[in-house]
Amino acid sequence: MSYIHDKILEEIENLKKGGHYEEALQMVNNILVRDPSNEDALLQIADIQFLKWEIGKAEKPIDFILSKWKNDPIWFYVKWVLEMEKTNWTEAKRNLRKALELSDFNNPEITRCYWLSEYWSGNREKWIEFIKKAFEQNKFDAEVIYNMIEIHLLEHKYNTARKMIEYFNKNKDKIETFWRDTEFYNEKIELFQEYLNNIIEIK
């Protein structure tokens, strides 16, 4: 698999953060001119086009990678994200199921996302099964804990939601975040706690 040098990758990421997408694309295209099959560069193209909300253009490099790496779950996971944005629920779920199988049902993030697909499909027993699996695979994943609290509130399982909030607060020093900062989870879970307190007061 081909990579992008750390220094160049940092420049590309800084351009993306600043909203300079065309400049970022130019840097990535310069890499692809020399190395047309560079998977990291192709992934960058997909990410930049996604940020520009050009979903069709974002799909092309991912489809190319999938044609080469049919046994790598990460690319099916990325394809799931793109299909979800297009609201192609069935196709999205099919890709995520493939990612789940290729990861031997042992990737917490893919498992977490799969329970969401089951929930949106109305398969209640399945989403309960998979959210529990995601929690078992990583008991300190902030997103999994956040999702568990959120969904149990939606299901009116307030005691379970309260226990998960207590668990989060008790293990704050162990909580792991991957794509959102800790403050996001602190603020959201505080709001969940306030909501539960209001329910108790109303009763």
C-alpha cells in the first residue's frame, strides 16, 4: 500500500481544515500523477470531495480501491459512509455487513455503526445485540457509551441510561475518543443527566 509523507500529509490536512479544498486537491493530484494507485492519496481525494459535498466524485476513488482491496474492511466501511449520505440505506447496510464480516466481527467502530444500521432498519433485537457487542469490544469508547445512553433514552429505558451516565462519569480518566473531543461528550452527557433529572422532578 502506498502512503503520503507525514510532512505533506500535514500540509494537506491543514488546507482541509482551513477550507482550502482546491489547493488540497492540487497537492493530492500531484502525488497521483507520480503514483496513480496511491491509496492514501485516493482516500484524500474522497475525503476532500466529501467535505465539498461532491458525493459522486468522492465515490470514484473508493470504488477503485475496492476493486483492488476486496478483503480490507476499512474500504467497505468508507463506502457505507458514502451510501448513508446518499440515503441508500439497503446498499449502505450491505457494505457495512461486509466490513463487519471481514473484520471477524471484532472491530468496535464497525460493530457500533452496524447496530445503527439495524436500528434504522427497525430490527430492535439486532441493534440491542450489536450495541452490546460494541461495548464488550471496547468498554471505554466514548462514542459507544454516548450511543448507548442516547438510544436507551429514546427507548424510555431511563434506569439503564442513568447507569451508563454513572459509568461514564466514574471512568472519565479511561474514556477514549477517536473523532470528537472529550468536551463534546461531557456536554452531551450533562444534558442527558439534566433531562433525566427533569423526568424525576415531573414524576
